[in-house]
Amino acid sequence: MGADMGSLGSVLNETAKAGLGEIAWQKHSEAVFAFWKSIAQFFEALNVRGFKVYQDGMVAEGEDGLRIVREGINQGSKNYEIIMNLLEWGAMLVKTENHALVKQEYTHLMKISRAKSPKEKEVWTLRYKLAQDRLLIESQVVV
């Protein structure tokens, strides 16, 4: 859901809602909610002490990682709520990505979402597509 996309979330939600229509968007939202509920129930039944949590896009671990998880929870992320539960039950958060490169990708996506015209959006989308593979490869952290 949008809460997992940070400041891009509201733009993505509105775009999806406009494209799908109100009824389809509502059904989608209900399906996503049910998905996260089933994931939470699955982990509640496990002893996760010592598990490692590899969250896509996680640029920090330790206190900085916890701050990111808390921010996600404050924005309404069910994903981050589940991660926090796992951490409270003894799992460990693992950094998965390079902060500077993730920030570059985020900048590209923000420029696309804030484009003032279709032409400008097309230009920023092309620039992002040209950088996307490099950013993906370079942002991976070997764990």
C-alpha cells in the first residue's frame, strides 16, 4: 500500500485509484489488507528469535533501522508493523541496500511523480529507465 512507499505513496495511491476506479480500488485495498493479516498471523505462530529480517530497500540496521521501521509504522505500514513485531520477538534487522544509491532512485521517482506535463514526465521516466539497472545492481549489499 501507499504507506510502504513513503512520500510517493499518496501519489501512487491516487494514480492507481484513478486508473482502477473506486470499486476496483476498494477490492484491491481489501485484498491487500487480508494479505498482510495472513502474513502477521503466520509469523505469530513461529519462534523467530535469531531470525534475520531482510526488508527490501532497508538502508540501515540497528537504531537507524529501527527509526525507519517506526516511521513506516507511523505512516500506516502493515509491513513495518510486522517487522517491528518480529524484532520485538527476537529477530534481527539486516541492512540490504546502499543508502546513497537508493536515494538516487527515490529522486528519479519523485521527479517523475512531480512532473508538470506529460512531456516532462516522459523525459524523467526515460532518464530513470536509463539509470534503473545500474542503480539496482550497485545498490545491492552482499550479506
